[in-house]
Amino acid sequence: MKTIRLYGRNLLLIGLFSGVTFVLGNSLIGDPQARTLPQATLQFPEQVPLSDWQWQESKAFKLEGDEPANHPSGRHYQYLKNGVLLNIETYYLSKASGNDADVKQLLQSLTHLPPDLIQESTIYYQSGIGFHSFFTHQKTAYLTTCMNPEGESTVDQKQFLNNQINIALQPKRLTQWIQGRVPLRDDRCLWVMMSTPLEGMDEKTAQTVLEAAWVDWFNWWKPRFPPLALAGQPTD
């Protein structure tokens, strides 16, 4: 009888675990188009302070198209430091799933840069910040990445999904999701593309300049990313 009871209890535990795993898996990798999530808006300020950089100007813009995720609103910022010009284009994607979470795909769809150049760009990692892609074209150095609401920045779909899974499996997030207060996945992304002319400096120096500016940009935006909660629910 003891063996039978233990066997029955194990079956129950396996069933419960399998059910939770199925729900989590479906929420994490299921079709994002099948879910209706709240659309948290993001207001771009006219100025974003960067250490040692002098703000010059900024201009809002919105790309035309039928799909908001593929044609997001954004803002262009320009800075100057010791004669070095820094341009920053940033776009807010409210549903950056699938190809929209891949920086290389975004570069191809939102810029006029050559596809071959984009595919050959190099991916780098900064501890505590995340991944970014760096490349040069026509005497200009570029740094681009996708800033996630939580966790690290990402460049491709695999990194984006891994970051979502890491955040979703945190006890606080799981608890809020079970309580129906927040969605398990947050598909938003703040896509950033920084550039500086290669005038009077080599590629390595330009990369250092852009990476330092990116860290400042990341640290300013991180606490200002709008929280995502289900309708009428607080996030704490």
C-alpha cells in the first residue's frame, strides 16, 4: 500500500509540474500575435543627458507603415564633444517579437545600409549592460542594440528570448503573473543606433567612444522605461 501511495503522489507531482511547465512554455514561446497585451507608451524627451557630451538638437519622427511594430515612432538626438559629433537614433517598438527583435533585421528594414555589411557586423558584450553590434560604413562608425525593459540589451532573436526567459523565471515576476497583474513576457524594445564620423580617429577609438556613450544612454533609460501591467493592475 505504501508503494502504491508513493506512486500515486509521484504521478500527481509529475502532472502538476507538467501542467505548469506547459503553461510557462506556451506563454514564453507561444505565438505572441495570439495575445492581447496592454500597450505602454513611451514619451521621448527633447534632451537626454550624456556625460561630457553637449546636447545640440533633437527631432521626433515616425516611420510610415501599416504595422506599428515594424514602423515605430522615434527621435533623433545629436551631441558634440571636443569637435566629435554623436548621432543617436532611437525607436520604441511596443511588440518586438520575431524578426523585430533582431537588430540586423531592423537595420535592413529601417535603414539604407547594405545588407551584406549588416550581416557581417561584430557582436560585443559589456558586463552588466548586454550585447551590442559594431560596424563601420563610409567613414562612419555605428553601434546598435535593442534595449529591453528588464535585463540586458540584445542583438538577435535568441538573445532576446533568453533574456525574456531569465526575467520570466524570477520569483517576483512569476508571482505577479500568477496573480494576473503582469504578462509573463514583455515584448517591448528600445532600439538604439549610435554613430560618429571616422574623422581624426581610428575604428578602435570610435568604438570606445560609442560604447561609453551607450553605457550612459542605457543607465539613463533603464529606470525610465514605462512599466507594463495588465489593465487596472499595479506592478509595485
